[in-house]
Amino acid sequence: MIYWLHIARQNDRTTLHKDRCPAVPTHNVTTDFWEGGWFEYPDKERALAAMEQSGTNDHRHCALCKP
């Protein structure tokens, strides 16, 4: 299963989503580490590690898909 991280630097928040979550955009999204964006990870362990290293203070799990 693929996991997505939504890093919102302006809100100082990172949110973890599953690949079929309705909150994940279906079109290609430009992402930039410094600005934030959507980042894809092949497994939950890598996604959680990236969440810890994202540089944001608020780490959340999506309320819709509950990863």
C-alpha cells in the first residue's frame, strides 16, 4: 500500500494519508521540500520516518482514511 504525506509548512503541519484517501489529489501536484506539498512513500514505515523528519511540529493522521 502506498502512503502520502501532505506537508503544509505555512500551517506547520504534516498529515499522513493512505493512497485511496479522498483528500489525496488525483492530478499531478508540484511539490517542493521547502514549500511543502504531497509526497508519496511505498510503505508506512518510510512515511512515518519522513513525517518525523519533515520539520513540522504538528504530526497528524488523516481523520478520513485513518492510516
